[in-house]
Amino acid sequence: MTQKTLVTSALPYANGSIHLGHLVEYIQTDIYVRFLRSCGESVIYMCADDTHGTPIELNARRQGIDPNDFISRIYDEHRRDFDAFGISFDYFGSTNSEENRRYSERIFKKLLERGHIEKRAVELTFCEKDRRFLPDRFVRGICPKCQASDQYGDVCEKCGSTYAPTELVEPRCSICGTPAVRRASDHYFFRLAHFTDFLKTWSEGEGTLDAAILNNLKSGWLGTGLADWCISRDGPYFGFKIPGEDDKFFYVWLDAPIGYISATERYLANQRQTEGNGEHALDYWGEHSDARIVHFIGKDIINFHALFWPAVLKGAGLRLPSKLAVHGMLTVNGEKMSKSRGTFINARQYLDLFDPAYLRFFYAANLGSSPEDIDLSLNEFRLKVNAELVNNLGNLCNRSLAMLKGKLDGQVGESRDASLLAEAALAVRKAREAFAGLDTRHAVRAIVELGEKANKFVQDKKPWETAKSDPDVARRDLSTVADVLCVIGALLSPVVPSIAEALFAQLGTRPYSFRDLEDFVRAPGPLLKAGHQVGTPAPLIGRIEASVVDSLIAAPKTEAPKSDVAVAGTEKAAPAKNAQTRTAAKTAAAPREDAPKAEVTFDDFCKLDLRVGRILSAARVPKADKLLCLSVDVGEEAPRTIAAGIAEAFANPEILVGKKVAVLANLPPRKIRGIVSCGMILAAGDPQNGLSLLEVSEAIAPGTRIG
């Protein structure tokens, strides 16, 4: 009986859009799953939206909607993007499901009964205004190590030190900006240290982890000692309540990976209803199951999947993962993805310009079996796709089938060239080994090399000439190439399924799989029968134009410089609308931006009502990449709403919450993208090259006049 394989990708967090960095993992996983299916293996691909936690609760609250409605909207968006990129989940669910609640409670109860969970009081950071305990990312203050200001409650972005939120100096709530206090609360802790010896043995299992990842674990937490892990959170919190508790919830990182199990349960329940399949989740996840479980993850979440998750599974008496396939991070043009540079590219932004097959091919051609970072150099992207996918493989199909159809009535002959078929069989062996080892880079190399050999074969044989002088020879040569195209289609099907499907349609045959080619590999011979009629040839896919690639980068690199003191909050702060306007604005004769302005009188200055304001909330404006909607306390009865053109400078708008800034308060209200903006905030610099808000001392109250 064939061993069952269950494959997962990490669960995308339901707090934002899918971007090209996410797609490295989902495309890599999908290629592997499609390969296993092509080999005839029993495999299912499970995933779900990760839907719980404080960020989602607060984001929904800012938008004035229920968290359930918020995650439902994100779910629909995620599904559309995944479908567009051909990600072939067998089931894509949500961690906010009854199945996930049941399994979370079941696993928690089992760990508690076995003595792996302990409840004890801890001192936490608390906001008395919002009446809530603050997770580490929702408290900011002075780093206790290097004294850098405005740092998160878990790690200093300046010196890299890690610490507890209670160690911050002068901590404040990131939600409302008020000073935070310490308060005790009872919480549940998973005794991770109980599993130290087990984790050392499991992680060293053959094929479980890449050697580099294993070495990092040994030199990190696994080597220095495993600390207890807090698995509960105080309300308000969007998640599952802990049984027997009034205001305690499971921490999102406990119930999120359990989503792998609950998604399996929901999928198999659907199968039982539609197909009569009698399997349940524990047929895969049960302690005595022989299923092979493969998790695809990024190296940024390795501790959760290589330490916490296997320990939880072991403690609950469940099946352990067989392998963690870890990939590196994505850079764009050699740098970390950046919204200010326009290289933080969402899936939908890409889909508005390009065929998903281009990105699938490029990622596959650059992904190896080790967790190396992958760079999306847009120039290399264009050149590689055009050279290998379009000019090599696509052109081979179009020119060969066009000659067979146009000069020889599209009919396949009996005889073949044995040497080229032998090369095709060798390519199948190479690609199969590479795909199985998660080395898609070498699999693509084998496919491209076969295409190069077949193109050379066509050039050497010159069937456009022999079709006139010796049509039988031309038919033999083009029939050989048609068989090779069947092989190329099978090898390409995990990587670019849409192109493989179009290729088989032009060949006029059913799709071939790796399983179909097993006999061919052992004894290379004709795949298409004599007399077979090929379909209608056409270009498989078009070339990528440089101008279109350039437009993918949204950052206005030729934008006219702003003055050294930039004002955010009116349309004046918005950049030019298109590249042509930006270029013209930069090159037109104009006074230097750093030149002194015309003099004003004291009376002119007195007309400005400048006040201190505290930012209470900051959120992105839908369909307006450069705008943030701010709620600002300027000492009045109600906060003011200000639309500020600073979104490019602040990838995470929440870091603005609590800051005291300078506000120009006596501007007439102005409607911007449907928002009535009442004032503007002052900032120095520009969003692309670095922008800082003009901040005011914490000791000065909101509403205090400046000047």
C-alpha cells in the first residue's frame, strides 16, 4: 500500500494581503505536491488562514467591524490570490473553526493531564486606559540595554537585544500612548524543557532538518536551554477561550499549528460526505499513523515548528512531522522588501501586470533544497523567463508543431531518432530526483537543457528543408520532437501547470505524468502513436517587456524632492500622479528646494495655529497607497481626523500610535479620498529617503500651542 503523505504550508496571517515573499513558500510547496501527484503518490495539501490574536482584534476595531467579518474578508482575498497563482490546496480553511476549537481544547487537556502545563502568576505590562494587558508588540519604550527610544517590548531594533516588556524603561501603550504599568496575572505555561532530550533526538533524525537549520538550533535555544512557553493571553483577545476560564484565551501560536490538524479533519469530513471515504484526521495525525507529514516553512518561524510544535505533538501523543522543508527569505533587487521603495509587492499588484507562470518559473529556477535567501532581481527575472521559458521551451513547441502541422498535415510518423529520446529519458531521471529532493533549481535546469538539445536537433536536422526533399525523414525528426515535447510537458506540469496544459492541448494528447513516463525511462520509445494528429500550434506565452517590469516598482524614484520640512495632511503632500509628471517636475526649472523662502511678517506667522497632538490611531486608507488616516488628540472635546500622505514611510502604521507631534490646526477641512481631513501634521524629509515626524516632548500636553 502506498504511504500517505500530508503536506502543509505555513498558515498566512489573516491581517493583510498575500505578497511575493509569501508566494515563495506556496509556490515551492505546490510544485512539490503536484510532483507527488504526478508520480501517482497518495498526497493531500492542507492549509488555513491563521486568524487569531491581538493585531486582528485591534485592526477590526479600528475599521469598526466584527473580527469575524474582518477575517472573512481577508479569507476571500487570500483564496482569490492563491487560486490565481495555481496553488492547488486540497483544503484551505480557517483556524477560527469549531474543528480547531475542539482539537485545541483536546490537546490542551491532554498536556495538562500529563503535567506539561503549569499555571502561575506573572507580572505583565498593563494599560489602565484601554484596560488591557499589552502583548510585547503593543508596548513601546526605552531599550534597557542601549537606551534607544521608541522600541518594541520584545526586541530593540537598534542594538538587537531581546528582553521582556516589563524591562522596558518608561513603557507606554502603543494603542493609546498612555504610560503602561505592571500588573500581575495568572497564566498557563507549557513546560518545553520537559522535551529537551526528545527534541535533540527528533531534530537529528535523517531527513528531518537541513544541516544548517539543525546547527542553528543547537547553538540557539536547543543548546542554551529551553524556557517555559506562555500559551495563554488575557482578554480582550480574538481567539478561543480556555475551558474553565472567564477571560483567558489560547495564545495564537498554540492554536495556529493545530490548524494543520483541524484542516485535515474538515477536508476528510467533506470527503466522507461526498465520496464515502472513512478516514479521519487521526489516520494522519494519530500517534501510530504511518503517514509522512511534511511542513514547508520560512526560516523566520523555525523555533515554533522545530521546538514548540513537535513538543506539543509529542506531549499530546500525536504523530510527529517527518520533515521540515525550510526556505529562505525573498529580497527584491538585492534588498529587503520595502514599501517606501515600491518593492513590497502584493500578489494582486503582480497579477495586474503579469502571468503567474512567469513567477512560478522564476522561483522554481532559483529554489534549492537549502534555506538560502532568493533574490527577485527584476532584470534577471525578465531575462531568465524570456530566455528559458519563452525563447527556449515555448519557441521549440511553436516552431516544431507549426512545421509538422503546416508541412506534414500534423500527422505523427512511426519512426523516431533514438538518441534524442535517450536524452529525454535522462532528463526525466534528473528532474525526478531533483523534485523529490526539493531542488527545483536543478529540475528546471534539466528541463531547460533538454529544450536546448531539442532546439539544436531541429537546427541540425533542418526539417523545413527535408520536408520538401524527404518528407519521411522530416516526419521522423518532427515526431521525435513531438515526443520530447510530451516529456517536457510532464516535467513542466508541477512548475507551470497552465503552460503544460496548453502544450498538451497543442500536441492533441492527454497530459503525461511522471508515472506515465516510467516505462519510457526504462526503454525510450515513441509516446505518440503513428497517425496521431497534433492540435493547432500557437505561442505558449509571450515575452516580458522591460517597460512592464519597470512599472511593477511603484516607488516614485524620479519624484520631485520635497522641501526639508514636509507637511502631511492635505493633497499638497501627495506625489505626482505618474512617472511622466514626476520626471517633468524634477527637470523643470525651479528654485532649489533648500533655498531660503520669501520672508513673512510676524503677523503672517501668528495666523498659524500650531498645537501639540497625540496620535491615537493610524490606519491605511483602502486603495490609497500613500495615505494614512490618523486620529489625533489636540486637546479638544473629540479627536481630529487627519489624512496624512506618509504611508510609504511607515510600513507598520501602528508604530505612530502614542507619538506627540506638531499639528497645524487651523486649516479649513478638506475631503481627501472620502476622508474629511481637519489639519495636518509636520514632518521632516520625504517618504522615499527617510521621513521623521516632528515630535514634541512627552511632558507637554495635547492641545498646547506651539509658537
